[in-house]
Amino acid sequence: MYTHIKKGFVTVEASIVIPLVIIAVLTVGSVMKLAYLEERIAFISGNELKRLAQDAYSKPARPFFPLEFRSTMNERMPELTDFQVADFKYKYKDKEGGGIYMDNLICMEISFAVNTWLPGNMGKVHSAREAFLLRVFCGKDNSHDLGIYDESGTDYEPVYLLPEYGVKYHTESCTYVNSYPLKSVMTSAVKRKYKACSICKSKNAARGSTVYCFKYGDSYHTASCSTVTKYTVCMDRRDAEMRGYTKCSKCGGIK
């Protein structure tokens, strides 16, 4: 009699515990699957934004990127039940912390939904949003060509710095500037205008990597090239002054 009752208790406990274990296993598996999908979404988004940043030097606008990106994501991640580019801004200027303006910014916000595979009514659709923000380097004249303005409406005033030598800013024609190459980014435009340096084998420089070009030279160089000891950087005069630079006593700093 006692043994029969004990067996009955085991059966009841098993009928309660086993479904809970199954639900727990399914839940853990679903959470792991969602984590994998979100990581893959971030990876694909990062790669697409990297390509976008690499092309930013020669492309002043990319109005169709959200549609192109959505098509790419739907093709590579058919598991998503819904994918949208909620917000996209290309090469814009905004004020960051400390009141310093940052130009050539790209931001994108995406939203997506995916089936959770959870049993019962535990929530069958998982929705999420992710945001990305990056700044691209577009060369010495990019900001000026795009007509970027600050809050006062004053035109962009390009000046040239020698980050590794002194705290003065100069004009483009200053002899200090002409003696050093301009730090730039490897793009198809650079390849069209300059040839590869035979000393540092810059033809092997990856697209989007840092290269250096002399104003009166005909080659582009890598940082390891013996011809590149110091370099110049172009930025807005106000940004230079915020960083502690003062005008050159020889050229006056600006035109």
C-alpha cells in the first residue's frame, strides 16, 4: 500500500517537472538563438557602414543606402520577419559633448522583429532597435566643398595643423605646410590623382587605410615610408582653436 502511493507521487512529480524542463530548455535555446541573430545583425550592419564610410570621400550623398541596406539584410537574414531603417543621416554636422562640433557624421537606426520559437503564449515575436554612429575622414577639402556651417552661419574656414610639430595653425600656402604631406584616406580618387610610391609599396595599401600625399608630389605614401616623418591635418579654424592651436606668426593662420 505504501509502495503504491510512493509510485503515484513520483508519477505526479514527473508529470509536473518534465514539461517545465522542456520549456526551460526551449527558452534557453531561443534566447541563445536571439543573441546570435542580434550579433549577426550588428556584424552585417558594421560591415555595410564600413563600406559606406570608405566611399564617403567621393560620394557627397547616398539617398538610396537605406533601401540597398534593407535589401541586403533581407537577403542575408531571411529569419527576420520585419526589418526597417528607422533613421539615416549621411555626412552631417552636430555638436558633441563639450560643445565641439563634429562633421562628416553618419548615423543609422534600425528596427527588426524575429520569431522567438517560444512555446505557448510566452511571446512569439521579439522586437528590437539598434543605433550606429560613426565619423568618416573625407580629406582636406570635403567639409568646405559640402558647405558645412556652424550655428552662427559662418562659412567653414580650413586651416592646417602639424600635430606632431608645434601648436600653430597655418594657411594652405604656408611654407611649413608645403614641406609636409597631408594625412588622407585611401580611396579611388587618391589612386586616380596619385601613383603608388615605389619606396613603401603603397600600392598594397587597403581601401580606407591612412595614406599621405604631398601637395607638389605625384605619389601617395604609407605611414612607414621614409619620406613621411611629419604630416599635416586640415580642420575648421574654430575646432583648431578649441584644441589649443593658435595662428602662425608667419602666414597669419588663415587667408
